[in-house]
Amino acid sequence: MTASVQPAGADAQAAQPPEAVLAGLDDEQREAAATLTGPLCILAGAGTGKTRAITHRIAYGVRSGVYDPHRLLAVTFTARAAAEMRSRLNSLGAPGVQARTFHAAALRQLQYFWPMAIGGTMPEILDHKVRLLSEAARRLHITTDRAALRDLASEIEWAKVSTLTPDSYLEVAAGRAEPGGVDHRTFAKLYQSYEDVKLDKHLIDFEDVLLLMVGILEDDERVAAQVRQQYRHFVVDEYQDVSPLQHRLLDLWLGGRDELCVVGDAAQTIYSFTGATPSYLLEFTRRHPEAKVVKLVRDYRSTPEVVQLANGLLTDRTREQASLQARSRDTGETVPAWPDPLRLVSQREHGPNPQITLHDDDDSEAAWIADQIAGLQRSGVSLSEVAVLYRTNGQSQAIEQALAKVGVSYQLRGSERFFSRREVREAIAALRTSSLVAESEESVPKTVRDILSAHGWRREAPESTGAVRERWESMAALVSLADQLDAEREDFTMRRFLAELEERSAAQHAPTVEGVTLASLHSAKGLEWDAVFLAGLSEGLMPITFAKEQREIDEERRLLYVGITRARKYLSLSSARSRHSGGRGRRSPSRFLRPLRRELGLEEPTRKIAPSSGRANPNSRVRKSTATCSSCGEVLTTGTEVKRRRCADCPARYDEELFERLRQWRAEQAQSLEVPAFVVFTDATLEVIAERRPTTRDELLEVPGVGERKLEKHGEALRAVLEGRG
């Protein structure tokens, strides 16, 4: 292990009175930091300094003697956030505080208590579920592809963090989409089979770490007493993202005590698909009636112009709530609660107005973004302070190509963990084993460059995208880190550099590279940049196509809110009329842009409606209704589009796995009848079937392309496929 280095100024910090820690905090932050006992709920908006407030609270408690640093556990949701918290606490003169993720804290406890509570050898932890799921599916004679297995793995993770077993899953699954193309009953059997395979191979998965620790604490009073003796005070950051399983573990850690501080913002709940729920944050005062609540609304991150837009997006939904409730009285639908959001107040000077732009296609949108970024770079904005954010990772390709074309470097975020990448592991191994590591006379940056030049690093970034580009990014990040640390630390050597890499690898604290960050909106949570470009804000992408219920649309709104609040100064929101260059304008800008245009005083963009392909009959007394796209609302003009109920450029709404099974069935049916496949059913008809999943004769007859004769010939076989029997 490497010796910890006391940060500069720590001794001087420790010599000051405890109250000195509170200096420099605003009134609300100070109120939160000075409240050391009893349940405390800090409602902290984006950019309001929540990490500053809770680290100063912990440091104040430690230095005033209220907290024993070794008996306080601070829980965060990412290893990066935990590392940052530990670093800040060290600099505030409060070393020794445990700052960990839920999983890291639970794993540490599980490893310690396993011999006492269970005995024997603790199982290895499974990195990925897909391989075991594939074996579980084979045991049940279920055919799946890799994409379906990923969906099934996600559903198992959701079930586990929601504390659902294979038996109890069916009780709550009725309102959920069928995962991986299998019905809920089949999934429950597959879930149980997966658990059996895992047990046979003496393995546990990521969620089992929490489940096992919960079981031990519930069943073994000795262990529970020891844990509660060890930890007397708890701080939980990002409390709006707590899952039922995590909250159950937290309750067991507390053991009925109320020395708990939680920090969160319901408007930033964007991980519901993983089991996260803001209900614990919203109901905190109901669970703890004596709790103190402090609201942080002073935004130190963003300009007034950015903050105004963020506030407007949430306020628009608040205005909708009354009309939604009135409509629900007629329809009987349940309207999800929309709590009053925190209204942020910017503390920064005014900046440029955010931009909202509409482009012809994805390529022209990407080219415009690249030109804007190149202009920011020329004006002195560092590329590491620029981000392009999007809803799905598939949207990055056009942006990558556009940036490469204008010579702007970039880095992709949110895929594989940095220190898990093969090229990074190879590079670190080369740095460690190279003879140059022995006290070289060369500087650390030059030594690193010399070694990594044999592993893909060049001074200039490659123009290509994909694996070559990603490898170069990894090497460039290591070179950049060497430059940074060499400039910051005296007597910096290769041995110290390798020790730093080892510590960062353990904490998954990835270095940054001088380049534009490309990331999905979900992976951008917790980060910030001077300039943010939100790309692809069209219906079908924002909100995403499968967000149909109000609660799902609300989450999409919150996701956009998170994107907006990542920007400090420059903010751009853009969309494109079509996917491909030269394509017809079919997409509509996101519905969420309308209130933002009103905030900025912009007019709604005019939509180009394609003319009718045929002439109207002047003698006709009945006017046909206009068919429109179910995703973007544009007029449909071809028979295939009308049948599919969507534009050619809009994303598909159907179940892709079911569609492939239907196509395979159609091919077999066509072969047996010795007719072309389209004679059985066209692709457009199969898409509608895969989307609607009709189960009765009447529902099948409502599908365009399914008539009485075809139903008589293919109906029974078709229903077998839809019910999973074929």
C-alpha cells in the first residue's frame, strides 16, 4: 500500500477553531453544516453546493468532537463522488471518514462478516449476467439473442433492487413491459433458473452483495450490533436515487436511530428504470416528523440565463398538473404526483442567451455543433470544458465524424470503465515493467510519452472513429494525467505516478483528456462544463419513443433538466427534421422545447407538411382524415407509412425481438406454401403486429394487412408465435 500524503495546508486547517470550517458558506449551507444531530434533510438544487455543504458539515462535526471520523459513514452513488468527498474531507482536516458507495460499503462488511455469519469460502462476484443467463435459458429451452439477454439482465437487476423474488415478481409485473420478448411468467421461471445456475457455480452477482448483507443483518443480531456500534452517524448523498433494497440496508444500519442526514433533489430523479425512487426523499419528514429541512437554491454553477431555462422547464410541468388532474377525473387514469420543484436563483453574472436551433438533418445538426465548438475553442474556451449530450449512445456517430472533420478532439464517456479498458491495462503494465521506470533522468511526462508511443499514442489525434480513436483517447488521457501531476507535485517520479494510477484504478477515478466530452444524458449526471450542446431533441428521442405513460414522460423531462443544468455559461439545444441528409422533413422538435422557446421569446418553427400524393375528388362529400405519425405528429403520405403509423425517419415503436420472431415464422410459412414471404404478410404489417401484440380475432382484424382470408389461413399459427408457443 502507498503511504497517504497529507494535503498542503491541512496542518494549518487543523490548528484553526472548528467554526472556521463554516466560514465562506452561504446562510443556507451554513445552517445545514451547523446542524450536527438528529434527522436532517437537505433539498439541494443543481449547482447549489451540496457537496460543499455536507463535507463542511462532516468536517465541522469531526473537529468539534461531535463525530468520531471512524464511526461516520458517508454514502454516495459513484466511486468518483466518494473519492472526491474523501479528498475534500482530507483538505478540511477531517481524514479517516468512510465515504463509499452502497455496494462498496456492503461488500466490505460482507467480506468481514462472512466467516462469522455464514462460514466457508465467500463466492466470487459475477461481473456480467449474460453468460449465466444464457445457460439458464438453455436449461429451460428458451431461445434468446444477446440483445434480449441484456434486457433480461436489466429486468433481473430491477427485480432484485426492488426486493422481488422470482415468486413475488409476478405480483407487480402486470404493468411492466415484457422483458427480452418473453412473457412475465416465463421471465419469472428464467429468473429462478438464473439463481439456480449461480448457486451451482458458487457465484453471487452485484445485487446479491446488498441482499446477502440485508439477510445477515436481519438474521444475526451479533453482526447487526457490531455494525451499529461501528457506525453512529450516516450521510446519504443523491437520496432521490435510493432503491428499495438500498433503503432497506440503510434502515438496518441505522437500527431505529435517527442520526441521518440525506441530500437530494426530486427534480433530478432519472434512474427509475434501475429501481430508484424519489419517494424516500419526498416522504422523509413523514418518516421522521422531527426532521429539520434545509433548502439550497442559490445556484453557483450556471448563469441567470441558463437557470431561467431550467426553472421554466419544471414550471411548465407544474402548470400542466391541474389540467392533467381534471382530465383524469374523466378518464379514470392516475396522474403521478409532481412535487413543487426547487426554484433556483443564479449567483453568477449574466451570460449569453441559450440557443434553440432546428436543422434539416442529423448531419447538418452535427456539422453546426462542430463549427460552434471550433469557434468556442478559438475564443479561448478549453475543449475539456465543452460537452455534447444526447439521449442515446447511437446518436454520437454523426457528432464524432463532424468533430473529426474540423479537427476537434473528443472523448466518449459512459461506455466501459476507463481502468477496465484493455488498452489501459496494457499501457499500465508497460509503464510498470519498462526498464525506464527505474529512476530515469527524463521527466515523467517524456518517459510516459516514450513508453506509450508503442501502444497507440501519437501527438495528433486520428481522424478515424471507433476502436482506433478510443485507443488513442485512452493513451492521451494517461499522457495528460502525467503532465498535470508533474506540474502540481514536486519531486514527481514514475514510481509515484504508478502509485497514483493504482489508487485511481481502485477508486475508478478516471483522468480527463483535453477534448470535447460526448456523453449520454444519463452518464452526464453529476458533471458540469462551461459549454453544453444538447443534441437530437426531437419527438421520439426526447421524450424517447417508449415513454408513453405520464410518469415516463415526467422522467424524460427531468432528464432534459439535468442536461440543461450541466451548463455553466453556454447552452445550445438543437434538433433535426430528418435523420438522413436529403430526407424529407418528418420529425418534430421535442414538446419540451415549446416552454423554453416561450422563456426565450422565440417563435415556434414552421413545419413543412408534405403535399398530398393524389388529387382530391371534388365530388366527394366525405373528407378523409389525415394520417399522422404516432411519434412526431407529421402528416404521412405513403401507403407503407400510413400502415406503419410512423414516418420512415422516426424510430420504430415495435418490439424488435418479437418482430424478428415473426419474420422467421413468416419465412417458414412462405416456404411451406411455396409463395414469396410478402404474400403471407408484409414487413409493415408485421411491425404493427409486433407493436400492438394483438391477442384476439377482432384485434388481429384491426391490423392493416390482416383480412378474413389471411386470418383463416395463418391466424392460429400467428397467435402461437405471439403467445410464445410457436
